[in-house]
Amino acid sequence: MARRPAPGARPADAAPRDRTSWTAVLALMGAGVVAAAQIGGASAALPVLQDEFGLSSTTAAWYLSTVSALSAVAGALLGWLGQTLGLARQVRIGLVAIVLADLGGALVDSLAGLLVARVGEGVGLVMVILAAPGLLFTVATPGDRRLVAGMWGAYMPVGAGLAALLVPPAISAVGWEGASVLDAVVAVAVLGAVLRWVPSSAAARWPSDLQGLLGALRSPSVLVITGCFALYAAQYLAVVGLFPAALVADEGLTVGAAGLVGAVVFLVNAPANLLGAYLLHRGATLRWVIPAGCAGMAVTVWGVLDPSLPLAPRVASAIAFSFIAGLVPSALFAGVAAVSAGSGSAGAAIGLLTQGSGVGQLLGPPLVVAVGAAAGAGAAQSTLLVCLSGLIALGAVVLPRGERIG
């Protein structure tokens, strides 16, 4: 009978590499982009779905957040169990789930069916984003892991931004059902790239002993980073995800024009993710990078949410908000990688981080909409989000130094 590795031990197929496989990195980034497209595409299609299915503002906000429900409920547990399933296999199954959900969504004709398809997209998204970071660590050299972990944070703005850019013209050409089918086709193409470029030896399996899960749950660094990511995800999706619908309602823009603006806003987050990864790779600390991003978000959010401002300042504020916000997730991903990469708790740590993100995405948009309904759009909502930014910056300052799981 094979001997089980000790807690915190490294599996044989996760041994240090002498060269980073950048084709595998790009294939896994592509999987993350497809997963994130389920958020950006829904944001761009939201005005059309509101008309077709009669969604209220509150229902629309919950629809946008539903994709995050699974990670919000069980991210840490699924990440831990995923180490037994095999990370590469989990990414592939996740992409298949997205394909099936997109195809099913194109066939529905009721709100209930629409929400079921949305949950299916959420299953696929969670499976991909839980497994891909761990795989990235196995295909990168130790010297490149901090850079690759920071780069991974760009999957969300690139995927959401490209979807927000391409979904409106796709809807105009083939309807929202056809756009859903096209998304499935792209997911199939990325699945082919993962099968081709991510080696089976990267499908690292760990024994799913309880120590791996408990190691992440007991880590002060992982818990603080998880809380920070929850607060970040809540405000980012609330501000950027709902922005296209706000432009249609407040400014009278067409769905296509609002989708184009939303795409630009999503996409500008990606260069800042890469900038954050570069700064960390060059020795900048999380205690500087994260508060800098939080300060920028706190300043710019006022212009985004003020309905009395003209269109141009609101759009400029949204672009600035999204760009400076990109420093935060790259630093948080790099932080959890520094604590857990290569340990038996890596899957649970990534899962816990994803769970925090899911909770934030699930609750952020409805919370901001509720505050706007109770106290009026603009100042009250911005005050709430500034407080969240302050809490994230505080979390970065109090992070333990030098902690390592296992």
C-alpha cells in the first residue's frame, strides 16, 4: 500500500521545475478568462434580460450575483476536495459545465430556467478558478510563481471585459440566445488548449486529509486575505458590474453603447493586475500595494455613483476606479500563494480565497442597490464603499509577516 505523504509535503508531480511552461500558463489563463466571461457577459446582457424576463433592479442584481453562490457557500471545501479529484481534471470538468450551461441557457424561456442555467455557469466558474491557481504553481518555477500568481488576477478583468465588449454586438446579430451559444464555442476551444498544453503530470493530487483543510482555516494570513478579497469583490462587482445598466437607466445610452463602456471599464483593470504582479515580483510589499489600490478606489468611486454628474466624468471615474483597483487582487493572490503554494493546504487556501470572493460578489451588488433604494443613489452608496476600502487597507497592514502553512 502506497505511503501517504505527510501533511504539508509536496506531491511528486509538483516537484520544482527548471523552466516555466508559458504555454500551459496561457492555456490556464484562457480557462480563467472563459470563466470570468460568465460575469461580464451577464452584465452586458442584463438590460436585454430585464426587458425579456421582466426583472426588477433587485432581481437583476441577484441574477448577476448568482454565479458566485456556489463559491460563496463551499469554496474552501471544494478547493480542498479538488486536490483529490486532480486539478487538471477539475479545470476540464469546469469548462465542460460552462459549455453545457451556455447551451442550456440558450434554450430556456422562463426566469426559473434562466436562473438554473446561471447556477450551472457558476459551477463551471468555481471549478476552474479553484483549480487553475494550483496548476499554475506546478507549471512555473519557484522564481516565477509570485509573478504568475499575480498575473492570474488579470483573468477576471480580461474575461469580463472582453465579454462585455463582444456580447452586445453578438446580441444585436444573433440574439442573446445566439450569444450564449457563441460563448459555449469559445469554451470548447479553450478546453482544447488545456487538453493540449497542460500536461497530465500537472494534475497534482493530494490526500484529502483533514489537516490540509484545517491548515488553511487556522492560518491568520489566509483568513485576513480572504476577508480582504470578499470586501474587494463586493465593491468591484457592485460598481463595475452594475455600471452598464446604470448608464442605460440614468443616461439613456443604448445597450450597445453601455456595453462598450462597460467593456473598457472591465478591461482597464487587467493592466493594473499585471502592474501589481510586476511590482510584487520586483520586491514591493503587500502592505504598500494594497493600500495604494484602496486609496484610489475610495477617491474615484464618488464620481462613478453620482447620478447628477454628466456622462463623461462618470465614465472617466469608472475607468480610473477599475484601473487602480487592479492592484488589489494581484497582491492578494500573490499573498495566498506565498503562504500556501506547494503545501497540502494549497487547495483549501485557494478555495477559501475564492469563497471570500464569492460571498463578496453575491452580496455586494444587492447591498449597494438596497442602500441606494433606502438612502438615495450616490453619496450613501459611495460612503459604504469607501468604508469597505478602508477595511481592506487595514487588513493588508495587519497581515502576519513570514507565515508559511506546513
